[in-house]
Amino acid sequence: MDEINKRINIALIKVKKIGIKLTNVFYKKNVQTHFKEMNETVTDYDLSIDHYLKTQILKKFKNDGWLSEESEFIKSKSGFEWIIDPIDGTFNFSLKVPFFCISLALTHNNETIAGFVY
């Protein structure tokens, strides 16, 4: 299996797993929002999804990069970089409006090669 397919398979498994958990939270718990710069909202779920995917993916692919609004940038040493919005539509999520998703992209040498949306 080539390097791209290995990454795609791991991302599919991990995004689906955390997406199912997020869906369950959406229907069962109230969400606390916090404000970061420029009155942008963030929830503990944004942070935990970012942390979970970052640790799970980079554990397998240690030289890949990571770009997120919710955590520190990691420069790629492999040419592969992951770009994430842990909850795209955080405001909707926090208000229980069912229009939000987890968005993750994979690039190689600055070319987008895969996208994952849950």
C-alpha cells in the first residue's frame, strides 16, 4: 500500500470514530462556548477533536505537518500536511443547529490530495 493510501485509511477510521462521538454529544449535552481572538467561538469539543486527530494521525506519521486554528503548527518533514477545522460551524454546533462538520484535508507538497468531511 502506498504512502497516500496508508494516510487515507487511517484518516477515514479516525474521523469516523470521532465524528460518531461528536454526533452523540450534539444530541445529548449542552455545549459551553468560549471566545478566542476576534470574537471567534470555540468549544471544548473543537479542542478535543483537534487533539485526538492530531495525536492519532501523527503517531502513525511522525514527519507529517499539522495546520489548525486550535493547536500549534507543525512543519512537515515528509511533504505531507494535514489541515483541519475540528468543527466547521462551531457556532451552529453550540446553538444545536444541525449544520456543522469535521473537516480534514491532506496535502502533499502543497497539492490537496484528499478531503474528509463528517
